[in-house]
Amino acid sequence: MKTLATLALAGVMAAGPAMADLVIPDLHYRTGAYAAGGIPFSDGYQDYFNLLNARDGGIGGETIRIISCETAYDTERGVECYESTKGEGALVYQPLSTGITYQLIPRATADGIPLHTMGYGRTSAANGDVFSHVFNYPANYWDAASVIINNLLEENDGSLEGKRITLLYHNSAYGREPIRTLETLAEQHGFELTQLAVDHPGQEQGNQWLTIRRDRPDYVIMWGWGVMNQVAVQEAVNIRFPMENFIGNWWAGGEHDVTSVGEAAAGYRALNMNRLGDMPVFDEIRTHVHEAGMAAGDGSNVGSVLYTRGMYAAMLAAEAIRAAQEIHGVSAITPEMMRDGMESLEMTNARMEELGMPDIGPEFSVSCQDHGGTGLAIMTQWNGTEWVTLSDYVAPDDSVTQPLIEEDSAQFAAENNIASQCGES
């Protein structure tokens, strides 16, 4: 039986030499129920690469070629996008969907193409000793769950004993991802956890909010996406749930999640894996990309939460390309070289400032064993007109998350006959 590592090597050999440019697929969704989140992320992702082409001539003298493919947040279409674009020399995929990610992990590993599932996907892929071609830095879902609980512990004098917390989640692989971590944290800290699933796309939530109104939990944590978030915020306002006790993860904290409700949603909180606010790079993008008619969208999303996150994801990919070029001494890198660059990535405050993105994310480094980063996240709050930052970066409880990662990745390794990818640590 071939291991995924063996298949990965075969995939690299079959791929042949690198293309003459740096190929970056953008598996976006600009249509459907999740377009409100997909569009600004894709705009930021593409605009940053377009900035590097227009201002710098690409990366290391190589032009970046973006291949767009519409997935509509549909897993089958996402796999089709991957299969139709991988042969063009694709260096890295950012699926922006947990469902698509789960399907692409074995395929991309066999093909020797890295995946960057930034803050989503399979959490245990943080273990690079098992998942050689999957990276989810700078943070993952289990980090997010732990950071939220750590925030709540801080504001409750270190104790959640006897508190009731409801998880309102998208009924999908994405939404179910934090359940095990929250169950472990509930047992450790003595709070009661209840779970309410919301089916795709999330427009029908009447029964769930009737349950919340009846049970009166102390906090509601939301793992939502797309229209589900907007409906949930409105329903919370309708039943007069205390908005400051309603907390979303980092995919439930964009402008589009709250602007339809406006001032009535003031107090609602959400995590973010990157900082908010104006940055010098935005003016660079406006000058070199938008004014030159090369914008991915209409320009209205610049600086928004998810535009910034998409730009951040593109920056991390670009920095990994630079690292790969330096490691291998060539500018036209292969996907396997890109993997090496991602595994040696180190982000410092000095480098982020140099790139015009001061403090956009936490400092972190990647290694063979650790593909997940630090797991740090900030807490933000909607004040009725904009998102404001409430906290500095808060760390997850690694004593809880790391054993779960080890257990889940060990099970995956056993099921797929994967030997250690890193050797002796």
C-alpha cells in the first residue's frame, strides 16, 4: 500500500519542471449564500498579488499568475477547481472551505502541492509530522475555541463554574470542528455546554433562538458563516439577548455580519486572527492596483475585516515564495519547493512593518513538526458602526489543544499508513 508521502513524491515527479511564472489559484466564491464573505477575502488575496506584479515585477523576478475558479462554497465544485488548475503549475491552494479542504488533503499531498488553510480546515493538520503538505498557521479552530474561553475566564475572575454556554454552529464539517475542544474545556472548567446546529445556508433559525430564549445561557458562541451570521445577530437582537455575551469566531466577525442590523448589534463580539485598521499597504494597493484598473473587485472592500485577511493570506504565501527561492537558489520554484518555503516561514514584526502591514498578525515561525503557528487571536467588538479592538493577542491553552491535535493526527496517520515526516525531532 502506498503511503501519502510516496504518492506525494510521485506527484512531484509527474508534475515536471516549474512553469515560467508563479501560479497562484484563487478558489473563490463570488456567488451563492456565502458570497458576502467570499468576495472581500478574494479581493484582498488577488489585489496583493497584483500589487507585487505592478510595483515589484512579481517575486524574485518572476511574475505572479492568478487563476480564478468559482467554487460557490460547494465541495464538489471546489474539487473540480483543484483538478482543473493543478496542472498549470499551481504552487499553493487556499480553499477557504473546511469541506473542500478535507477532500483536498489526500489529493494535494499525493500531488505534492501544499495547502494553506489559514484558520480553518482540519485542525490536526497543525501536526506537520503527519500532514506534510498542509499548513494552517497562524491559528486554527481549536485555538479559537480556547481563546474565547480564556477571554471568558478573564472576565469572570478565572472561573466559569456553573456557567451555561451555548454553541450555535453551522451544521457542516466547519461548524462541528470546535465541538470536541469545547467539550474538553467544559469538563475542565465546569461550565455546561449545549449545542445548537443550524442547517445550510442558515436562514432558518427560529427554533434555535426560541431554545436560547427559553434556556437563557450566560453566553452564546457562534461558529457561523455567510447569511447564518446575519440572521443570528438579528435573532439575538429580536429576543433581546445581551449582545456583549454573544461571541463569534473569526469567520463571524466581518462588517457584512452586522451592518444590516447596525446600532442594534452594538456589543456583539468576535475573534480576529489579524489586526484591524488602516495600513500603508492599502494606499499602495489603491495607487498601483485600483487606479491602474487592475482591482479584483470594485474597490469598496479595501480595509474591511475579510479583505484584510485575504491580503494577509496572500502576503504569507508571497513570503513563503521568497523563502523557497532563497532556499533552493532559483526563482521559478516548484510546488514542492513552495512547501519547503512554507515550512521555513518566519514572520517578525520588523518584516511586517517593512511590508506596510505593521503588526497585522502575531510573530510566528513554522517548522517540520509545527505547521500551525502560535494560535494567538484578538477579541473585537461591534460598536454600532465599526469593529473596535478589545484585547491584545490572547493565547490558547496548549495543554488542552495540543493533546487533541496529537490524538487526531495519530489516528489519521494510522488510518492512512503515514510514517513520520520529520524524523527525530
